[in-house]
Amino acid sequence: MVDFKINESCVKYLATPNQIYLYNQCIRNNSYNKKCILSKAIKFKENINVEKLKQGIFGIFKFNDIFKYKFKILKDKNLEEKLYGIQDNNYDLKIEKCNERNYDLLFRPFNLSECPLIRLGIFNRDTLIINAHRIISDEVSLNNLSNDLLKYYYENDNLNDFGRQVPFTEYANNYEKRKNTKEYLEKIKFLKKTFNSNYNILNMPKKDSLQDNKVYKKLIERETTSLEGNDYKNLIGYINQSGNDLNTFLFCIFGVVMSKYSGKDIIYTSFINENRCYDNKEMIGPYSTMEPFLLKINENDTLSNLTLKTFKELTEYRKASIHFSEIENYIKLLKVDNVFVYKKGGLFDNNLISDNEGNYKESEFNESECELYDNLNFAFKIIERENQVKVIIEYNITIYEKYLMKNILESFVEIIRKTENYNKNISDIEYMTITEKEKVIYKFNSNSYNTTSTGTYHEEFEKVCRQCSDKNAVVFERKPITYEKLNNMSNSLGHLLRENKIGRGDVVPIVSERTETYFYSLLH
């Protein structure tokens, strides 16, 4: 629905690029709208005093005007259609009561043209659930709101202490002016220099059955592990001793693992920039953006040095938060298919809510970056909790094999567990687990066979081909190759070599991707 003219008397602001992206996606797809719900659960020490909670919520909302906004496409004076945030002071914010039978109603989709775009519910009398749409909030903002509520409820009931220095609407109204600031211009200059290099899409090994240029349905699966106990203590001990940043350090290990599996030394990825403008970490609003990044892996460098270099680059990124779509106005970027996400604490604490049988429902409402961004098929997520680092891989099961994602996860943890890796050259870092290494060295080569034949191997192979032409000689990525096909393809390659005057004794280098075509060259 488009209004023909803006009501000049209403309080409004022009939506930011991030908000425009989210709005367009939600309007096209109602299921996407539900995926944009951020959730936070706060467990109180006793049954909640509803009246005191209401006072705190309405008082805090007074200083955070973004909660009073709804979104509509309006026509300006030039009859151009634009998305605006429109203030609605008549909003009706209710605190809903819920239990195991009906708490899923709190997660119903929001109507972006109606205010408020935040929903609160009390679960079993002692747990507050806050749900907000991404168009008005992000993960950091929801944590800030939760911290304010707890501080007001238990420590300080003076609402004047919870005012923000700069409201989000002021940030949004000055968005165009930001493009002329020193920080913004330096960030664009830095990005242009960074991406003026030879890089490509990550291109992780995919299912062999995939066909080029075909669009596949996105089905997201997860693999999860965690670092606890001594593994966690050793990691944090190293971080404290070295002075490195944990987020950056884990980001670099992710890059090293991706380099090992993809064979690339430049890893084209992205990350969620949660930089708060004006250096005010307590600001509330949708500031987080996904931004592109190139992790350059030098095998002669150490993991520790890579972390220091990457931290300097990330410092440049933090000068200004610029949405991916906005960066593309200045730089021609390839579509990024993966993202690295680092968070402190889980958004939805799975020890708070369970069904009647005591089964936790964390995953049901846990947001997925792969589902939020169309081009993403792979997300690597770190959640730092007290005495634990949780590692999650989200991936499109129609594109990637489950065993590959498990191996990547195990390799990531394997590098972290061996603290001696941190100061080794990256080329010397052992990323395979002991089990996987033994499988490659021993199990894959355990098919020795004693024979009295004195013929050359290609002569013996020809004999087998005549006897078993229709049987499988090789199975690669679940794709079988018969002896007849392998022999024919190998002979074709032999004819090509002879046509180019390559004969016995000549050295022929083999450059091949990880495909079945590699086997055709082995018989020469």
C-alpha cells in the first residue's frame, strides 16, 4: 500500500539501507518476516512484579524512540516512492501471559505498518520474553534493553538514568550527511583498495549431483560442538597472555580452515559488523550490518601474526558501519556465499523454556543468517558464553554434504585444542583429527594385493577392463565410474598427449580440481 502524499505533520525519517532491505524481503515473503524476529528471555529471581516491569518498560521506551515507529512506503513531494519510519505515539504495548501450551503465539509475524514492532510476554510468572523485529533492533540492542530492565528492576528505579545520548532516529536522519564524514570516506577508500585484488567466491566442495546455473531450494541444517573445560581455559589463557582479540583470533582460525578445505589463500567471506556509531555501545536500534571481508592466508605466516594483521583491518571496518548494498554502490563485488558470526551469549537461552516433556526448544526460534540473506549457503557462528565457546555451522544441505561440514567443525576445534599451533607457520598446522588422519594413511591404503604378474600396471588394467567393463572401478563423491568409461577417458587423454608430441619419459604436470577427472590422468 502506497500513500499518495506524506502527511507533513507526522514525525518521520527516511529508512536506512539496512531497513529498506529487511522491509522489501518481509513484504515479498511472510515466512521471512517471522525469521526477522529477535528473541531474548530473562529469568527473574522470583515471580515478576508486573506493575514495576511496566513502569520500567514504558520509561525506557521514552528514551528510545525507535520502538514507537512503524514503516510505510510513501510518495514524497516529487511523487517518488520511499520507505519511511513513522512515529506512532498511540501504540498499545501489552504484556502477554503465556505458558508451555501457547508461548509460540509470541512468535507470530509482525505487521510492519503497525506499531509497536516489539512484543513482550511473561512465561510461567518468572520469565520475561522480549521479541523485536530486526527492522527496529539488533542483537546488541536487545541485550542493552534487557540490561536496562534488570538494572531498573533490581538496582535503580530512577528512569532518568537510562536516557541514550543519541536516539536512532537522529542517526537515521543524518545518514546521508554521514557519507561526507572523514570516517565514511576513509572506510570506502579502504574497501576499494582491499577489493582491488584477484579474489573469487570461496567455492567449497559441493555435492557432485549439482547442476550449473540451476537454482536449488534452501534447506538449512546445523552441526554444533563446543569448547569447554581445559580446552576453553587454554584458549582464554592464550588470549589473555598474548593480548589478542578472541573474536579476531577465532575469525582467523576459520579462515585457515577454509583455506585448507578450499585450496585458496584469499578467503572471500563476510561478517556481522555490530559497530555502534558515536562510540556509544549502549545505543538501541538496527545498527548491525553484514559486510564483505578478504582473509589473506600466507602459509609462511603464523596464526598469531595473522590475528594481529586482521585486527588492524577490522579496526578500519569499525570506523563506519556500511550496509553491503550500500558498499556495492562504490565497488563491484561478487556475491558472497558465507558469513562469520560472533556473539556473546545466546539470544534465546535454552534453559528457560521447555515443553511438557522437558525438551528444550532452542533451535525453533534461533535466527539463521543463511535464511535472512538469500545468497548465503554457509554460516560459521561462534557464541561465547560463561566458561564455554559454542561453535555452530549452518549450511544448505541441498548444496553441501553433511560429512564435509562435520569435518570442517572438527578441524576448527582441532586447531584450537593444540595450542602449539598458534605460533607455527600456517603451512605446518595440523588440522585433521587423529581419527581422520589414521583413516587417510592406513584405511584408505589397506587394500594391498600380492600378484605373480610381471606386466606393467596399464597392461594389467586393460585386462581387468576387458573382464569387468561394466563394473565400477572408482566411486567418487557417490558417483560411480565403470572400468570401461575410465579406460576410454584415459585412452582419449593418451591420444591427446601423443598428438602434442609428448612421449615416454616426458614429465607431464597434473593440475586438477578435486573431481573424478583426476583419476583419468593417473593411468598415464
